[in-house]
Amino acid sequence: MIASFRSTDAPPVASSPVVIVDTPHPYPTPPIPEPTPLRHLLIGTPEVVQHTIHRLHNLRYVEANFWSPAIPLPDAQLIVPLNPNEIMRILVRSLRVIG
């Protein structure tokens, strides 16, 4: 036969208030910097530019449709030596540099 035992010797448990202390984290988290724009310029023949865009997409750097449409450069103010039949496409990404 199994008997159940009850302890009558223990004093009743009094509920005490719970105190939560907000201690600072031992390693403070650095502030998150503001995003900084980064402009990518691809200049070359349409085939090479398109190939590079798809390559960057396959590397999961940026989706191909984020690039601008082809921009012809006839006598532009941008001083870059150009060959005939070259185009330029632009991508602007905002990056946060941490660490």
C-alpha cells in the first residue's frame, strides 16, 4: 500500500514582489549606420553588359531588373573613353557598412 505524505513542518510560502533590474548588456550594440548609395556603371557592348548583369544576378548580388535600361552615350558630359557601339547601364544600391 502506498501512502501519500504531506509535510506539515514546512512554513507557508509567502509571495514576495518580483523585482526586475534592467542591467546594461555587457557588450553594447553599435549603432546601425545609415545606408550609403553606391553607383555601379557598366560600360561596354550590349552583349557584354547584359552578360555581366546576368552574371551578377546568378551570384545573387542584385536582380537583373534593378539595372537601368541601356543608356546611349553620344557626346555625354561623362568623360570616359568609349568605343563605337558601347552602351552604359547604371545600378544604385544603398549599402550599410558595418564593422
